Amino acid sequence: MLNYEEELKKFKPSLEAEEIEDAVYQEDLSDMTDLLKQAMEQKK
């Protein structure tokens, strides 16, 4: 039978998830507002 307390002590969060979070926050992503601003500037 599994000892859940022991398994929880061994648990380590995935570094991959943390790396993805950092990459998302560092990336300059366009949102809908940015796209609309670009479209309006091109129209002028």
C-alpha cells in the first residue's frame, strides 16, 4: 500500500512548468488591443 505522506515528501515540482512561466512573462506577446492599434495605424 502507498504511504502518501512519504510520497508527498519526495514530490518536487516540475522545473519545466517554472521555465514556461518565466518565458511567458519575459516574452512580449501581442494581445487584441495591440493588434487593433496596429490595424488602426496601418489604416491611417
